[in-house]
Amino acid sequence: MFSTKKIFYDHHVNFSERSLIDYEISPGTNAKFNLIKKQLGKRQFNRAIDIGCSGNSVLPFLDNIHQRFYLDIARNPLNQFSHVQANFPLVSVLEKMALKQESFDLVTALDVLEHVKDDTGAIQEIYRILKPGGILLLYVPHRMKFYSYQDMIIGHYSRYELQGLRNLVELHNMEYLRYFGIYGQAMRVQLFQAANPEQTERKLLELRNNYTENPVFRKIWKKVIKFGKFWMTLDAKFQPLPQIMNIGVIFQKKNPPFI
């Protein structure tokens, strides 16, 4: 399964060519990263790792981190991170990370856990590398009720109920702090995209190219992004939990008890 997914993400162009520019061209990514930044606040982190980051990690948009580690199963999306000081790109699978125990005070895993068959093993490994008092931020698709063809074709084993995710993580000596809605019903647009994935990929690649190379298009598209992220943020804020399609959940690793 790992080798199959690695081949997919290395060669599926829409994933392998993802970059930080996605923050500028995608209202969804823009809204998501802004919400995460707000939720993490001004706390300072020494070492942070974004697991399964692809090419559009949230870490470069967080100013309160000293060292940033980027982990993914595919090498191509990581190349852009290797040229910046205090950046450390790593090619690895989540379940077997060659990282020291208790070495990070922030772990983020966005759009990752649903791709892992053994999510219990994944949480165990995250717990191992997280320092006591450290923060874990998960972002997952919400509610099996919304499981669709789109989930299937991009390799989702499941969507998560909030309580089920809490139960899974809290079993590993981590305390639930809070959840926040990221995408509401506006994300149902993905169902239309999934109906023709080849066409969707082609249009996304054209969008990246036009935004990069055409100043007039870029100026117009920035207005689209401004409206889109406002609408999506509003949608997620006021939808009741049962209607939220994607959620962010924050946990904190407990300190070991005194003996």
C-alpha cells in the first residue's frame, strides 16, 4: 500500500506540483491556514513537524516556529523546502518515522490520518515524537455520513466523528483541548470535481500557470480568493457541528505523572 501511494503522489501531477503558491490561488487553503494560525495563537514553538505536508505546508505561514520539519512519502513536493535555513524535509512513512522520542513541541497532520489504515499506530508514533506539553493539531474529513466517491478515489479509509477521534487520541495520554470547523457545506463542490478528476486536475494546473504568468489574471483571481475565503470561513463558523465537513482538532500531550 505504501509503495502504491508513493507512486501516486510522486507522479500524480496535481499533488507532486503542489507548492506554497496554493495558499494564494485556493480560497480553501487560504481559509484553512488562516484559521489554523488563529487557533494556535502566539505560543512559541522550538521544533515543529508537518506530517504528510505535500508541497503546501502550513508551517511557513506560522511565524512562531524556530525549526520546521516537513515529512512526506513523496520526495518531489519536498524539494522547495530544502533551500531555506532551519527547514528540514524528510521522506518517510508516518508509521515508521526515524525521529527521536519527544523531539517536537508541535506536530501538525493535515489531511493525513484518513489515508492511514492503522490510525492507532499512527497516533502512537505521533505520541512518541511529541514532547510532554506539546501540541498536536489534526485536520480530518468529518462524518462518515459524507463519505463519497471523492473520498474513495483519493484514498480515504474513513471520515471521522469528533467523539471517535477524541477517543482514539485520548487513549494515548493526550488531552483534548478544542475543535474548530474548517469547511462547512461549501466543500460539497468537491463532489462535482470528483465526477471528472482528469478535467479537474487539468484545470487546477492551468490555474497555477495562469496565476504565475499572467499579471492581469492574477489581479482578478486575488479578488476571487478574497471573496471565496470570506464565504468559506463564514460557512464553517456558523454551520452546526453535524454539518461541518472538515474539522481541526487540537490536543496536548500530558506531562508524565510524578512517582
